[in-house]
Amino acid sequence: MKILRLVLAAAVAAATVSTAGRAQSAGSMQASGAPAASRLSVGVRKSLNAPTPAPIPKAPRSDTKQNRAMMIVGGAAILTGALISNDAGTMISVGGAVVFLWGLYQFLQ
């Protein structure tokens, strides 16, 4: 019996809510001065008159021929020092590594 009353009460409530919703038609919304659904929007929109930032000019890159040559010479010195394989070869390899790394550093700047 309680379930029947609950179902009946839910049906009456649903009918009442839907009848009240039909009473407010789109024609009465326009006549009352309320906003139209077609003019409503949700979310963030970009302002049309917002100033755009000026692009930052990049500094002109200098010529990299000398830096590339230092990397090539340093790599060749590393290989030459590895072929000599004495204390002198180790010194040549370390010197070549320094020259190569300095050329690489200057190239990446």
C-alpha cells in the first residue's frame, strides 16, 4: 500500500512539474523582456579589441664557420691522440677535447 502511494505521489508530482513547464512558452519569454535562449552563451570568449603582443625579434646569428672548424679540428685531435697511445697521445686527446668542447659551446651560443 505504501509503494502504491509513493508511485501515485511521484506521478502527480511529475505531471505538475511538466504542466508548469509548458505554461512558460518561448513566446511569453520574449514578451516579458527576458533574454532569448539563442543569445545566451556559456564559456570564455576572446575579446575582439584585445591588443596582440608584438613579436620579439631574434638577434642575428653570427657566422659559425670558425666554431665548426674548431669542432672538426678538436675531433681530429682526439682521434690522433688515441692512435698515438702514449703520454703524448693522451695530452693531444685532452687538448683536442678542450678545443672540440669550446667550439661546441661557441656554436650553441
